[in-house]
Amino acid sequence: MSKTDNFISGEQKAWLMLAAMDPELTAKNAGAVYDSASACFLIKSLGAIVGIAPSKKEFICFDDRGRLLTERFGYFFRLSSLIYMTTAKDINLTGRLINPAGMKGGEIYFRGSHVLPLDKIALKYESDKAAFLSRGIELGGSETSYGNAGIVLHPLPRVPVYINLWLKDEEFPARCDIMFDSTCEIQLPLDIIWSVAMMSVLAML
């Protein structure tokens, strides 16, 4: 079975799980909204609102930003959002930030062939703090105090992603890192955390 087949079967399983769950409780846990008239969850991701309709097994886009998620970033967004809807918990963030590579087993997903292209963010914005922050805000994010420039994005309502940029100077090249609130390990399995991280990094590019 190919990697794509595995991905598709995982998505179909997630649709079935989501359809069997209590929609109001599921929406509360996920920080989403459930529209009973259309039997559709409304979830906010990277500044876009996307509908998730379990009975039809389809995503509903309301604008170009939604289509960016479901089409261009669909490989990452579709399964990640479905798994999130089935696993999310209504808990407070701890405010304790962790590097994903430091998570248990995280070296598998954040090194080698699965390495995140953070170097491309560093290169793109190496001397342009304003452009970095502008792009993050365009994606529904907000500025943080981390690095020379920091942005917190919300690819999923209860899974904030912190992307931090250190600008190039006379001694050092620009560099970029990514952090999650420690609750991400409660909200999502590690492979989905990787997908969420990759989607966030690619959106900044």
C-alpha cells in the first residue's frame, strides 16, 4: 500500500469517527462551532473559516484562504483537522513552550527527510522583520516577544504554533525556530503535530 493510500484510509477512518461523536461536545472540545442546520462544524485555521461536514465527508470553503488550506495544503490540513476534531480536549494552555524535536519520539519527525524548512523562512525574511510580522498577521496570527520577531499562529484552535525569527547581523546568519505549547502532546499524536508544523511553516513562505 502506498503512502497516499495510507493517508486516504486514515482520513476515511477519521470521517467515520467524527460522524459518530456528539457534535456539540466535539465542537466545545475543539474550540469550534457546530451549525446544526447544516450538520457542519466551523473551524478557524490560519485566519480562515473552514466547514467540516461529516455526513457528506467534505470540507466547505468560504473564501480563497479556505481553499488554500483544503487544496494547496490539503495533504497536511485535511487529515490534521479531522484527527484534531476527534481528539481535542477542552483544556487551558500551560504557556510552557517546547521545541517539537524535544518531544518524546520527536527526532523521528523533525530531522532527516521530515525536517521542517525553517531555514527557508530565515532566508526569506533575514533582514525584513516587518514582512515577517505582516505575513503572520495576515494568517490570523499575533506578534510575540520571542526572537527578534515572533509570531503565534493558530492552525487549529487549541494548538498555537510559535515561529520565531532571529534576523541576520554582522556575525550570524538569520535563523528560525518553532515551538508549541506543551499541551499539543495531549491534543494531537506526534505525526499530526508534524503536519500542523509543516503547514504553518509553508504558510509563512
